Amino acid sequence: MLDRCSNPRNVSYSHYGKRGVQVCDEWKEWGIFKKWAIDNGWKANAGLSLDRIDVDGNYEPDNCRWTDAKTQSNNKRKSIRVVYGDKRISLYDWARIKGISLEEAKGMFSSNILENPPQLLEEKDDNVEKKKITKISDGMKIGYLTVLRPNGKDRYGHVVYLCRCVCGREKNVLVSNLRNGSVKSCGCMRKQLISKARTKHGDSIKSSPYYRLYRVWDDMIHQRRIESYEERELIPVCKDWSVWASFKEWSLANGYSKDKKLTRISYRKGYEPDNCVWRSEGEYVLHKF
């Protein structure tokens, strides 16, 4: 764990330390990590592995658990997840519940609905340095970091600099990572980029006049995509409506107002323009079964 996050020569470093994944300070002490591990389910010869719940987060108590190999294999960065009842599970597990193949399951969703958080991070960020830096100096700003001073070497003899992130946290960063731009924050930047990508249109913030409509759409996509009726049937969302702008345009042209609710006419069909209406409280809708 420590080596893959701090040693550039480690074969797994590019997937951990180079991405900004760090080990919290307290876990760098063996005694503290050992106590946490024993108190949180580790058992000798049980075949358990240390798994990060948020695969983009750090190794720290609130983000780690002990799991078996199967659970961990379904919790990778590129794993596709869907909402089943009140839980998020891998598409692979959902396909097993439904008794269908993984490819069949993928075909039931549009690419915009399938969740793959790393894709959000491909959005361009104008605040991040684009070119490799040849010289590091005190006060230099690299991404979200401000270089404070040289701070010796790590245990492998690599030069490190003490840097301060915009969030206020200070951390040591390898000079090589500062030069090539692979580390741009203390680890908080990834969450900020995801937030930025999700709020690009501005309607997901409370001050937007379309905030309530956006929440209806978000609930339809993320919370009601798979709903646990007795038959455990899938409630599909048409491909057009998997895009917020398309759903917003249809709603404004088809009677949406803040006092109305989105209702499906036929419970046998999914969310699509020909099967949905905006209705007021007390307004009767003839449902088809």
C-alpha cells in the first residue's frame, strides 16, 4: 500500500501514487494501521483484501474496508454501476440477478446513463499546467498546488517539495511529479472536477430557476432507473431523456410547472415523451396497464 503510492519504481505506481492516491498520515504508522485492520474485520487466512470504497479516494479509515476478491474485482475504476432498489451495484451483479449476460445488460442502457465516473474527468481544465516544467521554484503554482520549499528526500532518495493545496492541506510531492504535472492537488481536485462537470449547465444549483426540474430528471435517471417492484422490473429511460437538455426542452414545451409531477401513463412502459405527462395535484390521469 505504501510502496504503490509513493515509489515511482513500483509496477502499480501509475495507478495509485501517480494519480494522486495517497496513504493518510496515521496509517503510515504500522501500529495504528494494524489496530484499525483488526477492529474492522481483518482475519488471518480469510482471503480478504483492502478495498477503497471510492476508487478515486485515498487510503484512509473512512474510505477503506476488507473484502473478498469478487467484491473487490467489481469495484474498479472502470466498473459500470446502476441503482438497484436503494443500492448501487455493478452492472455485472445486476445482470446475474436478472439472469442475463453482461452484454445483454449493457444493451438495455444508453451510454449516457451508464455511470463511469472517470469519463467525467476528461473535461479540459484551463487552470492546470499543460507543459512539462523544467525548474521548480518557491511560490510557483502548479495546478491547485503552491510550492512552499524543498523538503529533503523520500526513503528512495527522490527530492520532494512541500506544497500547499487550495483546500489548505500541505503535502510532500515528488519533484518529478511536479515537473510532469501528474500531481496537481492534495487529492481533492478529482472531486472538484467531477462537481464542475456535473454543474456545467448551472441548473443543478439551487439558485437556478430550473433547479426543481433538474432534481426530477436526476431522480428519474439515478434513483428510479431500477425500481424494486415485486417483479423487480426495469423502468427504462429513453435515450433522448438521458441527456438533461433534451428532457428540459420537452418539459418546458409540455406543460411543466413547479406544482406538477411527472407521471407515466402506462406502467408497462418507461420514461419517454409519448408515455409521460406533467399533472397537477388532484388531476386524474387514466393509467394503462
